[in-house]
Amino acid sequence: MIAFLPTDTAAPAKPVPRNNESAIALAMSKYFAEDDTYIVDLGCSSGKLLKNMIDYNKDHIPNAKYVGI
């Protein structure tokens, strides 16, 4: 689960609905991932997210390497 913590520590964390996790992970990968680096998905299960990430970033970071564990 992805959770975003508010700056006010008294407020509870708000989890992202599961159906949005893939879209958020893909969008974040475009921002954080760099070319010639490894992108590791821990607990990748079927590898669907990694496959989508490869397709999503193929023009942005063509030399990145993807690993699913």
C-alpha cells in the first residue's frame, strides 16, 4: 500500500486506493528514475507493474534496467 503522510503529524495517513497505485507508481517513476540505473520492484508478483513501467518509460529512460524480486 502507498500512503502519503500529512505534514501535521496529528492527522492520520491517507492511503491511496489500490486501483490508483499503478498510475501513481508510473507517474513517480518518470520523475525519480534516471537512465543507466536499476529500478527494483520488491514483491513484484506477476511483474505487471514492471512491464507497464518499462513501456511507460521507454523513451524517457531507455537504458534503465528493471528487476523484479
